Amino acid sequence: MANERITEDIVRKHFNSYSSECIIEEQKSQDPKIDKLLKNASKKGGGKGFPEFIISIKNNSDFIIVVECKADITKHQSPTLDKYDEYAVDGVLLYASFLSKEYDVLAIGISGQNLKELKVSHYLYLKGEKKSAPIFANNLLNIESYIKGYLKSPEKFRQDYSTILDFSRELNEELHHYKIPEKDRALLISSILIALDDKAFRKAYKEYEKPEELAGFLVNTVSNVLRKANLLGKKLDNLNIQFSFIRTNTSLSARQYVLRNLIDSIDKHINAFIRTHKYYDILGKLYIEFLRYANSDKGLGIVLTPPHITELFCELAGVNKNSVVYDNCCGTGGFLISALREMIKDAKGDSEKEKKIKAKQIIGVEYQANIFALACSNMYIHQDGKSNILNGDCFDIEVMEQAKKYKPTIGFLNPPYQVDKKKDTEELEFVLNNLETLQPGGTCIAILPMQCALAQKGQKY
């Protein structure tokens, strides 16, 4: 005879193994917010809901796990998912729909009376969402795996990405109000992110009462952090020049609490995003948003590549841990960051290989000084302070020779648009320049206007 208590005991023993990481409650919660959300969540309708298990995560107050059990595996999940009282998955999704008004919820439906026959279904129900999404395989996992899987899930990324875009629009309006030029806004954010990586800055910045002293502290910290990351000589001098506006901007250096509040806000929103979603060109995305606000990106011929394209290029080129990737028009580093992610993933935790990848297998060239500063900042933020990002003309012989020393095997580029046909370099010239730098047998993938392929007349190559 089926006994649901046996199923519950299997689940209880599993999660009790991780009691140092979570709080396990049964039927009801001592948390008044959770208790209130379950007030009308009865599986039979018209009353309070009593899930088998409610599991709160000690180091993540936004995420909870709710579990519903059935002894009989034939009562695991109905085709319509609306038999809440009869089926494990149906019931747990009902509870999750109520709890997701305030939490990100992992709903787990479990049936069976022994580990061999146990059926386990996981669904992620994010805060404010109307639908859940299946996640994980058909077995119980440890708490760490649940947290990592939740944080790295496509659904969580989509939600966090939407949130960061909303924040970027609000931030853009705030920076516009403070009369900070569009071209400087992403630089300001990058400087704050770099400074926050310094323990002394993070500990002390709130103690600065005078805004001009805080502005100076921020710029000095960025310079010191980058120097320690082996960004030296002319490269560091160029970066110091790009960040110097922070000292002189009236809003940042003279208005009380403006800079301090910006640091708090960027730490809360952008730094949190970067910690969760590594190797994503967030600075590039913010730069695009800021320029779009000013409607000035096309006029500058700026081409920043969206992540779904940079990821596609990595897949097409077969980027792996032994690739050496070169972008001669690297912009904010979107292609390089996506390549870095694939290479680190392929290294499978080999720390020495990861160091080599970051030190010797990523090369970029950027001509515009302010974009170059963003690229260096971006690579530093992604734990790569020794990146080989060169500030100069990719057609310069010396620059080409520097890049060739690393023996690049894969080339990516999205060259600047040819705005002025008479003065600007044709897009195909950049492709040939990239190819000339690659090792024999290397792979180059580029985005080009169709006219480059369809032109009936013009320069012969």
C-alpha cells in the first residue's frame, strides 16, 4: 500500500544533509511573508496551502524551494497540470504560483517510495512571472547545485537582463540630469566597478564627506588597481586621461552625495549582475543604450556587436581552450569576452590553463581612446587585468607585429561602417588586415555589409 510518509522521509533525509545551507520547514513557515503568501493557496480551493516542504536558502533570501510529494508514481503529474490535490507536480506548481509573487521559486514534485523508482520534476517559477519553466534532471541535487543552476538558468538571465536594462534607462536619465556627457557615462560606470574591486575603496568611500575628495579617491584607486594589474606605461597614461573628467565634472566633484549615491546604485545593480552572469559585455550594452539615448551612435560609425552574435561566432569558429582569438576592431570587447567564456568553460577548472588563456590568448585592437578605455575596463572586470588590448591603428605595422607575436588562430571582427566613401576605410580592408595577422590555416569570421559581397566594381583584392 502506497505510503506518502515514506516519500516525505526520503526528501527530509536528503535536504537535512544540507541543513547548514538552508532552513527546512514542513507544512507551514515561521516566516510571516511566506505564511501570508500561502494563505489562499489551498489545493482544494478557498483556504490555506500546506506544502510538504518549504526550504529557505540562508545566503539568498530571494530564492526558496517548495516540495510536494506523492507516494504513487502514477500520481506524479497530470496532463493538464490542474489536478492540484491529486498530483505532486500540479500541487507544487500551485504553491509556487502564490509564492512567486515575492520570491524566485524552485518547485519540486516528487513521487515514489524508494530511490530506484523515485520521480523528480523541477520547475523554476520566477518572481512576477505568469509561467514556470522546467529545469534540472530527474534526480535530487545538493543545495549548491540548485543555487548555481537557478542563477545560471536562461530564465534567470532573461529576468536579470530585463532588470538591468530598466536600470540602465533610469541611470541614463539620472546622468543626463547631472549633465554628464553620453560618451563619458559608460567610463564613469566602469571606473566605479573597477574601484569597487579594491577592498580599501569599498570599505572607505562612504566616509568621504567632500565630493571632490571622493572623486579624487575614485580616480586614484582606478589608476592604482590597473597598475597592479600590469597595465603600465602609455596604456595606463591613456586610461588615466580618459578617467580624469571625474575630477572636474561639477556634478560629480562638487554636488554633495551625487557620486556616493551613484557608487551605491551601481554596486547594487550592475555589480550584482556581473557577479552572477560572468563574461557578458555589460559595459558595451550600457554604452549602446547611452548612445541610443543621444541618437549619436550611427553618426560616429560605431558598431557594437550584440551577445547573441558574438556567441554565434564562437560556435561557428569552434573556439576552445587552445584558441588564440584576435579582434582588430574590438570596441568594448564583446567578441573577446564571449571567446573568453568559451575558452574558460573548455578549460574545465584547470586554473593554470585559465591564467594562460587570460594572459596570452586574447588580443584586441581599438583605435578610439575612450572605447579602448572601456575595453580595458571590461577585461579587467572579467578578471583579466593583463589582457592584450592595444590602443592604436590596426593597420599600423608595429601594432600588427605586436598582435602577431601571440600567433592568433581565430579572428573576429565587426568593422566600423564606412560613413564617408571618400575618407573612411572600406570594411573589407579590416577583414584582410585581420587575416594577415592570423596564423596559416586560421579562421576569420566577420560581419560585413552585403555590398561588399555584391559590388560589381571597385577595388580589387
